[in-house]
Amino acid sequence: MPLIVPPTPPVLEADKEAIAAEFAKVEQFLKQLQVDTEELKVSERERLNAVDEIVQELDVVLKDAKSQLKSREEEMKQLKSEIEILRTELPRFLDRASEGQKNDLLDIQNELKSLKQILSNRLRSTGPAEGDRPSPTISSATLSSTLQTPVSTMKPPSRAGIPSWQLAAANKFKESNGSAESTSSSSQTDASTAVTTEQ
């Protein structure tokens, strides 16, 4: 007699059904695991895409920041260079401006001396008989306003001719000479008429 009794067909059928059920469960589990795995892959892929986009945006921002920083550094270097040039050139410019003002004042003084010389020469050329004529004078207010005028607003005196204010003074002098001469001539006429009447 055999030691192991073979299972009966009903037992075999029950075992077969139990094994089939277990395989079905495993297959269903594998399918669910596959679905979960696919969903996980999709979510991870989307997350990686989002991370890539963020990285690209950060890269663009960093590039812009570097470009702006470089541009700012260049501007600062240029500004520093301009400040250095200005600090170097400013004393020279002030010296040149001061020298120019001194030269302009000397020119004005020379022109005043020239005007004084012209008036003196014209007074001398009138002769001793006309010594009593009133000498033309320039008001102190005119000279004061002329000397107080900023040098930057005054036109540089012309080397080739007499300035306009000198011409105006000369014309005034001529007018005063003309009125004096007319007065003198009328006085001489009256005197000659009186002598003729007496004769």
C-alpha cells in the first residue's frame, strides 16, 4: 500500500480554484501596481518639467542680474573717471577763468585810460581861447555800473576800434563842444554888433 493517499478529484479541484484565485489576486495587484507606477511616473515627469522651467527662469534672472551688475560696474567706472577728470580739470578751469577776468579788467582799465587820453587830447586841441568850455565828464554811476558788470556778460573789447560807450562819450563831448562853439560865436556876433553900433 502506498504511504501517501492521492487526493481525490474534489480536493484537487478545490486546490486548483484556490490557486487560480490567488493568481487572480496577484495579477490584479500587479495591474494596480503598474497603474500606480504609471501615475507616479507622470507626476514625477510633470514635477521634473516644473523644476526645469524654474531652473530656466532662474538662469534667465541670473543672467539679467549679471548683465545689470556688469553695466552698473561700467557706469560706476565711467562716473569715477569723469569725477577724476573733473577734479583734475576744475582748478585749471578756475585758474583760466580768473586769469580771463583779470585780463578783461585790464582791458577795461586800458580802454578807460585810452578814453581819458582821447578826451585829454581833444581838450588840448581846442586851444587856449576855448579853455573855459565845460569839459565832458562821465558820470560815476556809469563808470560804476560798467565796472560792476560781470565779466562773463561783457563782450570782450574790440582791438580794432573804439568801444560803443567810448563813442557815445565822444559824441556827447562833440555835442558839448558844438553848443559851446555856438554860444561863443553868438557872443562874438553880439560883441561885433555892439561895436558897430557904437561906431
